[in-house]
Amino acid sequence: MFDNKKMDKISKAKEQWEKEELADSHSRFPPRRERFETPSEIELKGVFTPEDIKGINYLADVGFPGSYPFTRGVHPTMYRSRLWTMRQYAGYATAAESNRRYRYLLSQGQTGLSVAFDLCTQLGYDSDNPLARGEVGKVGVAIDSLKDMELLFQQIPLDRVSTSMTINSTAAIILAMYLAVARKQGVPMEKLSGTIQNDILKEYISRGTYIFPPTPSLRLTIDIFAYCIERLPRWNFISVSGYHIREAGATAVQEVAFTLANGIAYVEAAIKRGFQVDSFAPRISFFFNSHNHFLEEVAKFRAARRLWARIMKQRFHAQDPRSMMLRFHTQTAGCTLTAQQPDNNIVRVTLQALAAVLGGTQSLHTNSREEALALPSVESVQIALRTQQMIAHESGVADTADPLGGSFLIERLTSEIESKAMEYIERIDQMGGSLKAIEAGFFQREIQESAYRYQKEIEEGRRVVVGVNKYSTEEKAPFQLLKIDLTVEKEQIKRLRKLKKERDSHLVASSLNEVERAARGEQNLIPPILQAVEAYATVGEISDCLRKVFGIYQEPAII
């Protein structure tokens, strides 16, 4: 971006500054440590100059918002025309209680719903299953049947609200329930907008809510692709998630690399199923974490966007520019929140949210202050939502596209992260792709090593966590924590048993037989699952049919 004559002049001026001013300053004020680096071990020099970006071609590598390679954003005007979707992740206890929380959030200015399901729902167990004991409604809402889903979205018009659902192993069942609720509301499928996470590969890598082995699980994922391509034109049928990979201890570079490697696997699977890349790629969305290192996080989002654009254009020969756009949701980093001095988390979340906005996110969830201790209270959720609203309306950062674009540091970091992530992707390709890398334990080992290194830095005091290993105080929780009453589980089981007595048992049995028959064949599983859901077959019953055919996955020991 600078000619050689100007670069020589800058280089000589920098040398002179280092000798005359920097050396003197260092002698009087030594640096706090010998080496400064990001959590991805990328060195941060004391100052960055045009020398650090001399290899960058502005038009080819940076460009303009809304244009390839989309480094500066996926829309030409970004937030000047439309703000990101403020989508608070919520769900707890029963469908009725979660519905009240959703309607409250919508009344307070939230612009999209994001549903958290309890572990039983995620793992395909009904609330009355002995394996569900003690977990019903604890980390999300308990959904056993269509009856619960109807309650969850009561008085919420699905043709006017965009809904995101964090569900993977049982994604096909939950999507079918959402479609059934829409039918009951009289909402045509073509008017439904939202996202189902449906990213099963990262479950084997980091999160653990898998049921079936990877191959049949991937079949279910692509069944959802196919169904949505044909019937739900406004629905994003996957959100390829780096969030949980980062929460497990990955670095920013690993988060980008492993997420995009999984994205590549899904694209290849859909092409193998017979779809042309431009028929589905524009509706692949992504989900990233926004962690503590502000500058690295901003650069990470820009690097991921550029790298995905190049992968789609060069590797998959996409022609539609929308196929090359990495559109993503961001959630602030739950793993950075502390039980000590929980009000400090408000500040952490603000910085993380700001990084996501400066990085060009399309939607955002801000965590609440007490989430290291409990599910958030209404008051804490309101603070989290107000954080987004203040960034949007008071900070000024939404008034121009990519405000940090052109910063010598940000551009250098963007290129470094992209380059290091690409090195990882090439290693994964050499192993045979994400599925093979999962089976070999590659992702898991890399994340374990990064997590260990990060935790060791905290324990040795080389990484400061305010209120934990520095500036700590004796204190009590300053506010009332939300607790899920034990009666929630009893009430949920009571409703479930009542449903099972009242429904048409013959219709349920025949619809479950159809699910099992389809699973043993090659047809798309979504239509028979939808039929079973509308007969009020439960999440557990449908999952059991699939377990019978596909088996269950046993994670290998990773050493």
C-alpha cells in the first residue's frame, strides 16, 4: 500500500526513533514483560507501522464492505442502515416460564429470540427418563413434545420474529416441532426466518451433546439442509459453531481454523448429496465467541470472513457472492466470566460485545453478570441487553463500516490469524478432513493443550484475571441468584404423563415405525419426524427409534 521510496523513508525514521527516543524511554520505564503476545501466541510489538503491512494488497486483501473478500463486512453500509440483531440466548425451567421471559425481552427491545434447551432435550431423553433426573429445565427449557413447543411460542408470531435454536443431535426433531407450531399458527413455511444450529461435528470436538456416531449424525444434518433448501427459503439450516470450541479452551486461531474446517466438511457433504454449491452456501451461517483480548478478537472476525470467502471461491468455485459471505452470530465468552466479583463481568461483556461489533457481527448475545454462578435473573438480562443498546446508540461505533480497518496492527493481526488458521486447515485436509481428524482426536488434543497452557498462565500469575488472581476481595453475592425449583421436574413429568395418556397411541406407534423405516433406508428423515411430532410423539421416543438404527457414540479416550 506504500511505494518503496516511502517505505524506505518510514523505515529509516523508525530506526532513528528507536535509537533516540525508544531506547531512552526503555531505560527509564522498562516494559512490563519481555514479550507481549495474544492468547494465540502472536507477538504484539510496541508499535506497528506501514512496514508491518507492506505485503498487503488493499484491493485484494482488504477492499470495501460488501465486496469480495468481505474483510470489512458483508454489507456495503453495515450498521449505518441496519443494526445487528440483538438476540439474547434464553430458556429455563418450563416452556411457560421461558415464554414469559421471551415476551419480556421482546418488550424491552430485543429483536430476535435465541432458545436454550435443557440437557435432556439436547441428548434425546424425555423428562421422565431416569437419566434425566436432576437436569430437567436446569440449563435451558425442557421440551418433551409438541405440546411444550406450543407453550414456548404462545402469543409470539413466528412470521414476525426471527428465532435461533441451539440444538444439534436432536435438531431434526426440534425443527419439526417449530414447523408444526407454525402450521398451527397459520404461518406458511416460506415466512419463517431464523437458524437451527445443527452443527454436530463440533459436539464431538468440544461440547459433548452427541447421541449417534458421526456418519449417521452427518446424514441428519444434511437431511435438514435438503428439507430447508426445498421448503424454507428464509431459514438458515446450520450455524457452524466456533463458540463451543473456544469455550473448551481453543485459541482464536484454532477457533477460526476448526470452525471453517467443519464448514468445509458440511459443504462437501451437501455437494456429495447432489446440491450445487450456490444453491445452499448463501444460507450457511456461523457462530463465534468474543473473548477477552480485544484487538485479537476484532482481527479474528475479519480474518474468518476473508478466509471463508477465499475457500468458497477458490476451493468450491462458488459464483454467487452470497456464497462467499461469512455471516455470523456472536456470543460473549462465558468461560471468561468469574464467580468472584460478578459485577466485573458487566465490564468484560461490554468489551467483548464491542469487539464483536467492530468485527462486523450480524447478531449478538451478551452474557449476564452472574452466569458463572447461575442462570441470569431478569435484572441481569436487562443490563446485558442495555449493553448492546448503548453500544448501538451511544458509542458511535455503528456509524461507519469497519472503524478499525486500516489500523496497521489490526491489518497485520488479521493477516497473521488468517495465515495460521489456513495452516491448520491444510493439516486437517491431509488427515482426510474433519471427520477423520475427529476420529484421530486431533482437534481434542490441540484444544486440551491450549486450555492447559492458558490455565497455567492464570495459576502462575502470568495472566491476570481481575478479582481472581489479582485485586481479589472477600465478598458475598450482591444480588439474588435465580434458582430452578425442584418442583419444575415433577410438574414437567406430570404434564408429560398426562399427554401420553390422552394422545392417540396407535397414531404415535405407526408414526414412530415410519421414522425407524426411513432411518433404515435412504430417504430424508424430516417428513416422517414431522409426522411423528404432529402425532405428539416425544423427543425421547423419536430419539430411541434413531438409536435403535444408528446406535450411540462412545467417545474414545484422548491422551
